[in-house]
Amino acid sequence: MARTPTTTDAFSAVAEGSRRELLDVLGTGEATVNDLVQRLGLSQPQVSKHLAVLRAVRLVSVRAEGRRRWYRVNGPALQPVYEWARSFESTWNTRLDRLDDVLAELQAKEKKERQP
Amino acid sequence: MNSTTGNRHGSAVVTLPSDDEILITRAFDAPAELVFDAWTTPDIVKRWWGGDRGEVTEAQVDLWIGGRWRWVMTANGGFEVAFSGEYHEIDRPHRLVKTEVFELVPDAEAVSTTTFEEADGVTTTRILIRYPSQQHRDAAIASGMEGGLQVALDHLEELVRQTV
């Protein structure tokens, strides 16, 4: 899951609430900009701006049909975000398990040092 | 059980006590002073804060009111994850209050209150992180800071399932 610390990767793209809402809507099926404007209650420029960010990080793909452009979620691009998010509880568990070990070690050391 | 291995592995509990908060609870077989110091001593922080996610490369702790803290890890994928903020309350060994920003999302400043409650040699540690809004909390979840939880995650899961 290599990534560079920029503001234009999938992680920072979904850190914005409107973009997550947009992804939620697209998750129910393909949509045009107009559909998204209606369903999200955002302005057309706002929707276009968010779509541009999501497309730049490949979370959203687009296909043209006549003069219409249909947007949809690109699931595989979202997988690392999902994996990362799901691991929160296990991250804290592992982190605090480490702390547990460090505390046990510090106490063992202290005990040993107190002995003559 | 080996004396240098903790006894309570896997027992951290994560809950959402309100719309804009995350609470992590974990007990340790150690006095409160020691647990408190483990949160405020750079060399000790470096040994545990990375968990299995990465190596802690910086653990700045300016332990006075208004003092800065900045903890950075190089995650296993090679990217940097940095959190920083300011100490607001320092009451060793009971309570530590600090602001907290995930530097990739600098507008979402959270306040984390960590309490250390000792009884019969066991110190229960509670980390309560309050975000400016539910949206910020959920953003934190989705951006990977605070995951494993409810709405944002369910949505992501659904999206992944539908579209992979």
C-alpha cells in the first residue's frame, strides 16, 4: 500500500465529507453530474470539482455515451482505503499490546534493580 | 506468562460514545504513574505507538501547558503519518488533555482526553477523542485514523463489495 504523502491520494480524497457522500451515491449506480447535483444538493461546479479530485486518484471513472458522461465508483481503488479503515481497532490493539509489553518490561527491570 | 510480556493482549475496546467522539479503553497491569510516563516519555512512546503499522521516527513531547507534541511514524507502506498538537492539561498520573491533528487533515483538530485510573495495581486507561463534528470524526475514520467503525466504514464496505 505504498503512497506518497500528498493531498491528492485516495486517502485524503475520502477524508472530505462531500466526496464520501458523492461516493455513496455513485455506489448505488452510475450517475451523471446532473443526477449528482440533484441528489446531493450541491452546485454543479462543486460536484464537478469533487469529481475531478476523485477521478485524479482513480476512485471514480467515467464513460461517455453520446453527449452524456456517466460516472461510477472504481471499487479496486477504494480497497486500500477500506483495508486501512477496517484495521483501526486492530491498530490500537496492537499499539496498546506493545505498550503492555513495554510496561511489563519496565516493571521487571525496576524489580531487578531494587534487588541487592 | 513471561514477566516481560503483557497479560492483556487484544483487550482494547473501541466505542463511539457520541456522534463526535471515539473512546478507546484498555487496562494495564502497572501503576498509573508508569502508564502515564509511557505516554509522555519520547523513548517509551517510540517503542509502542507505531504498533505493527510502522516505525516511530519522531516523538516530540514538550510536557507543559501549551507545549507541543508531534509524533511521526513511517508506515510500512513507506509513507509518513504525522500527528501533532498542544498539551492543555497535565495532571500526572491521572489525566492528560491535548489537541490532536492528523497533519493530512489539518482543519480537523480533535481534543483527546486520556485518563489513568488505578485500582488494585491495574490501571484502566481511557482515550477519548472528540472531533469538531460528526463529519470530522467520520472523515477521520475514512481517512484511516480511526476506522473499524460504523457508518463511513459500512458505506465503504458496501461500495467495495458492489464494485470490486
